[in-house]
Amino acid sequence: MKQAILVMGHGEQSTILQKTIDILDDKDIDFFIHWDKKYRQPDIRAKHSAICFVSPRLNIVWGTDTQIKGEILLLKEAYKSLQNYKMFHLISAVDMPLMDVSYFKKFFNGNRSYLGFDNNSSTVANRVRYYYPFSNINFRAHPLWTKIVILTNRFLQVDRWKKYKETSIYKGPNWFSLNREDVSKVLEANLNKFFHSYCADEVFIQTLLPQLNNHNHQSNDNFAALRYIDWNRGQPYLFQMSDVEELRKVKNTEYAFARKISTPRLIDKVFNE
């Protein structure tokens, strides 16, 4: 069964990504990479996996619809491939695998998808209700701009989601492992309602695929997505060399990837030493 790993990367993250590819390098696993237009595209290689850098390259800005467009670009490129991939995994270039290649291939059989849902967020609707006119501004880094946009929307009584009142809005981690059937549903959907929003990359797939909500994992939406992420020690925590034993304990369990890591040496230590 062929699988596609979709990578969002930028800056100097390529050394970590190369180590991830080294671990999962296999004829049945290929990599589709979007590298932020602001940075030089790195030289990434594999012995067995195919490596595809998607285009056009976008200028990705945190919290804007450019993140959604980057993900969709990756999904479209992989979905239309003649390889007929059965699973699609979205990661960042600073994530590391927590499964060796044989375990990874056995774990993912294409029968189900893995997506996290945060059912405790009361303000999620505001992310898509208001109109954010700029895709080149990180609104978290510019709180004054955010305040101006929100006040303007409230003054004009903007509620873009009103016409979609039959649709509930859900939130969760933007990292996922989806099978081909669910990717097809995402690509066939009307995505315009998620553009010009705030952090809607954590909203759009959960809202399009609400049937994947596993209520048994409401307390840990990252676990539902098979991602090992620690929000208690950081935003999120950056795993260090001192965390090798912690990561070894969850290797080849029910976590596919850990996010984020500080150095490619950590992957070597967890897998090879």
C-alpha cells in the first residue's frame, strides 16, 4: 500500500527532515514537500522514496489562509498521482517519526483516518465568522491589527458563517493522517468559506470531516491524530536530547510522529543508538 507524507517546511529545518526521510525511506512511502517561498529550497534525497517538491511555492504566514492553501496544494499533488496513495500524513519539517518503517507500514492500512478534535473551544466560530482581509500579516504578532479587524467586523455586523448555519464548526490539530476517501471529501469541498480567516488551518478539515470525531479522545486531541505533542512544557514544547528515553518509550506504539524536535541528532539517538 502506497503512502504519501506531506511536509510543510521553511528556513533551516531541512536537516531534521532529511533524518525523518532516512527513517521512513521505502518504496511504498513517498514525500511531497512544500518549502516556504521566502527560503531557499533545500537538497533532500532518498534511496527508495520519491521526493516531490510541489509548486507554486507560497509565502506562508502563520495564522492566515496561506497555511490552508499550502496544505491543499500538497493534498492535490499527492492525490492526483498515479501512485494511488491510500494514506496521506501531514507533518512539519521539524517533526520526527515515532515508528520505524516496518511498523509504520503495518499500522496504517488505509481503512481509517486519524484526526484530532478539541471539543472544549468556545471561541472557534470567531476564527471563520470575521473577515481578515490580509494574508501577509501574522495577526498574533500584531495584536493592534487584530483588534482593528475584529472591531471593524463587529461594527459592520459581519458574520460570514451565517449562511452556513447548518454546519457546525470544529477545531483541532492541523496535523493529520487521512485515508484516500476522506482526502477526496476535503478536495471536493467548497474551501472559500475558510479563506480570509484566523487560524482556520485548525478548523477546516475538522469541520469538513466531523464524522471522524472520536469522543473517547476529547481530553487529548493530539493523541487522536497520532501526534506526540506536549503543550504543558511549551507552546508546544521543543523536545531536547535530554528527552531521548521519553521518546523511546512511545516509539512503535500509537504515535506516528513527535512535534517538535530541536536537533536531528535526537532522531539518531532514538532510532539508531
